[in-house]
Amino acid sequence: NFPNPFKEKTTIPYEVSNPGLIKINIFNSDEILVSTLIEEYIEPGYYIVEWDGRDKLGQILESGRYRVTMSSDELEVEESITITLLK
């Protein structure tokens, strides 16, 4: 993602090699799901999603480290990165 750390928003590029249901989730340091950025059927290709540091209720989250995961119903592999939100 870029920028990292970020203050207002970060851009997360991702690539899908096989069509399927793709989920991109954000977890806090306690491994609690705070936001779902993508949960839809996506065709192969290169994509970009932005995250503005808000939870699923639209509230601004506190500064800290968050884990972004990407999973697919077609693959049993989950990719993850750690990002840092500064407020």
C-alpha cells in the first residue's frame, strides 16, 4: 500500500489471477474485523482500492497498526500486509 504510514487514506493495489469471490478485510491489532473493503466476485486483473481509516460504521479509527487480508473462495491462501494509520 502507499503511502504507509498514512494519515487520511491509503491506496492498496491487488491482483486477481483467477475469477472468484474476493474479500479484502482490515483487522485491528486485536485481530478484530474493523472494515471490509471488498467482498464481491471479481474477474482476473489488476485493481486498486482505497481505505480512509474508517471502520465499518464510518467512524475514524485510532492511530495504530492494522492488518489487511485478501482471500478468495477459489484459493485456500490468504495474503496479508500490515499498514500503519497515523492520526
